[in-house]
Amino acid sequence: MLGAYFQILGHLILESAPYILIGLLIAGLLRVFLPEDFLVRHLGGHSLSGAFKAALLGLPLPLCSCGVLPAAVGLYRQGAGLPATFAFLVATPQTSVDAILLAYGLLGGLFALAYPLSALLAALLVALAITFGTQARQEVPTPLLQCACCAESSPHTHTFSEKLTASLHHAVEELFAEIARPLLIGFLLAALVSLILPADLAQTLSAHGLTYPAMLFLGLPLYLCATASIPLGYALLLKGFSPGSVLVFLMAGPATNVTTLTVLSKVFGKRITSLYLLTLALAALFSGWLFDQLAGDLVPKSVASARETPGLVSMLAAILLGFLFLRELVGKRFFARSPTCHHGHS
């Protein structure tokens, strides 16, 4: 069992490492290249228009639930409002261009259309819940790890190479430094959940007429990227699950997992994270029910299978991510660095 645990853990890290690194890079680039007034003007405040723009921005991006974390936190620190941040956080991991195309190939055009529309609906509902939830308590979490002198350095970088260096510095030294520990804890817990969850759980619960709750609670704790979840949803559809219940699974799986919830609780607090989770679950259940009312007799287009094998890029990304973990969680104990910022480097 121990060997199986580490095999699952290794698979999770291999699958997610490229997306985490991409998310860190996007966060760093957003921090330096996007003008702060642009984000405040379009994504700031508690407006639903900002949340709608953020959701549309996130729908096509190929970021999984772990990769979107640094990008979303980076948006928030750049001035995006909480509704826009969480709309981006909900919409982005649920869909991507490649996932939508794969859904079209395996599940059909109707499913491929309902898939991103449901993600957009869920993003707007979560943004609405966050809006009223934070206004009622008159509290908004303060971004962590802010550094005044580092913030002042960005406007003084003019060349492309200087901005790129500043982006990488922000991604590694600030953002990853914050999420490293909860991210690692989330991986360890996610592998444990994947190991102990019965393989026939969904089929057993479906026999008792609990398909929606089964798909919801099956997807919530698991780590699944949007593209990787499509073949599994296709297999569930072949086993007799309704199209709506499969949609519930595709919404809950990529958008939430133990890793995501662990990091969000640390950055935004347990109350806001609970609002996010509850609203997303209700949106998934409603979308699944509605889809069954409209297309309950949907059948797969073809009988096909898909299997992902980690390639060279995934392995290299996992090695780099492991190095960053060791550097952040172990290296700093032996090589303590000053908490103050240093001026003068380009």
C-alpha cells in the first residue's frame, strides 16, 4: 500500500507540475507587465462585470486547479477584486481549449457547449456569493507577503529583460514562498484520498439513485485536470450515469480538490473558502439537473479511450518543482535570508 501511495503521489506531481509552473509564470508576468490601474479598472471592486471579464479570461486558459492558484492569487495582489479573483479561480480549471475539443470528440457538440457555459454560470454565482458574503461582514482579506520596496521596484524596470527577471523573482520569491507548504500538504492528502476511495463508489451509489451527490462528493476531493477528467466522464457516461451527473463530476473535479482548498484557506480565510465551496457545489448540482432536463438522453458520439502518459516536459517540470520545494521548505533553514528587500539588482 505504501508503494501504491507513492505511485499515486508521483503521478499527481508529474501531471500537475507543468501547470503549476505555468501558473507561477503567468502570475509573475501579470505582476510586472499588466498596469495596476488596468486590473483595478476592469477586475477591481465588487462588480459582477469584473467577475464576468475574469471568467471569460479564464475559460480558454490551459491551467488546472493547482496551476490556477498562483495565477489567481497574483491577480488578487495586483488589484483584482475578490469576485473577479474567484470567478477566474472557478472558470479557469474547469475548461480549456483542449478540454472543450476533447469533450466535443468524446461527448458530442451539445456537451461541449454545455461544459463551458456551466463553468461560466458557476463562476458568476460564486462571484455573487463572495460579493454579498464579504459586504455583509465588511471584511476583505489582506494579501499576504506584500513588500513595499519590492512593489516600488516594478515601475523602475523598463527593458523587457528587466521585466522578465522581475516576473520570475515575484513568482519564485514571493508567490511560491507562500503556497509551497500548503501545496505540498495538499498533494499528500490528495494522494491519500485517491488511494482509499473505493473504485466502485460511483456505481454503487448510482444504484441507490444518488448519482448527483455521488458525482459531487467523488469529484470534490480529487485532483483532476480538465482534460484528464473528460475520458473519465466519458467512461461514467458509458456505465449508465446520466449526462447531468457526469457534468456535475466534470465541474467539481477540476475546480476543487484538497490542494486548492488548503491553499485558499490560508490565503483568503476559511469563511470565504467555505462560501466558494458551497456555491460551487450548488452550481454544479443545478447545472447537472438542468442539463438532464434538456439532454437526458444524450449518448456518447463514439467508443474511444484516452490515456495520458507523462512525457519529458512533465518530468522536467516535476524535477524543477521538486527543487523549488526543497529550496523553500528545506534550504531556507540552512541558508536563512534577510526578510528585507534589496535594491540595486536588475
